[in-house]
Amino acid sequence: MIHVTVLVDSEHNYRGIHLTGHAGLADDVQEGQEAVCAAVSAMTLNMANSVEHFTDDRFAADEDDGMFDFRFTDALSSESKLLMNSLVFGLMNIEEAYGEPYINIRFEEV
């Protein structure tokens, strides 16, 4: 299962995202889990690469096998807000369509 933690500030702006898990680590792999994993990975990495390429916003990112952490370190531009909103919207659509045992999203105030 993919565990997603969306980091939100007190003004309800998305400040980052933390993902752990993937289909290869699941004890009971479900049909379609690899497709969900690939979609989540592609959307998340595209957001991070787009922030880096299209904005001047500062962030910290860390990636390891089965883990991705991305956090903004300064104020967000309108472009980064849109990219994060789009990512969370897409992830929530995946969660709504597939749910457990594929993906679980929670929100954490930072």
C-alpha cells in the first residue's frame, strides 16, 4: 500500500508531501496495485520536477527505495500552489477510485 501524508500549513496551503510504500513491498499484492503505484509515482515526480523547472521556489527533496519526501522551505508561488493542488486532487481521485489496499491519504498540519 502507498501511504501519502500531505503537509498543510495553518492557512490550508499545501507545504509538501511524504510517500512511503509501493507494490513491490506489499505482503498481499492486489491486482492493479502496480498501476496505482506507477500513477502516483509519475504524478508526484512530475510535480517535483515542474516546481524545479518552472518556479524559483525553494524546496528540499529526498528519495529512497519506497519513500519520497518533498517540502517547500520558503513561501510558495502561485505556480507551486497550483502544482500542489493538482497533485493532491489527482491523488484523491486515485484514492476515491481504488481506495484500500492501494492508497491511503492523510493530511498533517505543519
